Amino acid sequence: MSKATLRFIRLSPTKARLIAREVQGMNAELALASLEFMPNKAAKIISKVIASAVANGDYEPEEVVITSCRVDKGPVLKRFRPRARGRATPIRKPTSHIYVEVAEETKKEN
């Protein structure tokens, strides 16, 4: 089993979790291929973390499965936008922490 983490990425955790749930439990090679054609920003970032987790364990993508792909909430950058009549409204710029674990695929024998 090998792990990879990516912390403080400027991406909303709710948007990243949609992609993380799609690839959880998939074969790493299949997950990387499907993420390549997704239009989301999160898909490109998560595919890099999966590739890193595979490389950390000296595995080939076709021989491992993604056991866990977790997205946690990071700190929020708080900014303000000027509005009418001298007021300001807050802008929240969320960050995420992405954790991926891969393990060797167990063969089922009948």
C-alpha cells in the first residue's frame, strides 16, 4: 500500500469530492484514463495525486486499485469585495487537502 497527499490546493472540497467518489475502488489505470476526459479542474488534480501514489509504491497503474480517495476541507482564504454605498461583502476562497491510498489488486481465483 502506498499513499500520496496534496494539501492547500485552491479548490472547493465539495467539487473535489464529486470526482473523488467516482474513482474510489477503481483500478488505477482505468481511473487515470477516465479522469483524463473529465472537464473538471478537480479531475486533473486528483489524477496527478493518483499517479503520485502509484509512483510512491513503485507500482504499475494496471496492478493497483484505489482503496481510498479522500478530500478534506482546508483553511479558507477570506477576501472582501467592495459594493455600493461604501459597503463590502465577504468572498470565501476555500482550499482542500486530497489524500489517496493505493494497494495491490488481489486476484480472485475460482
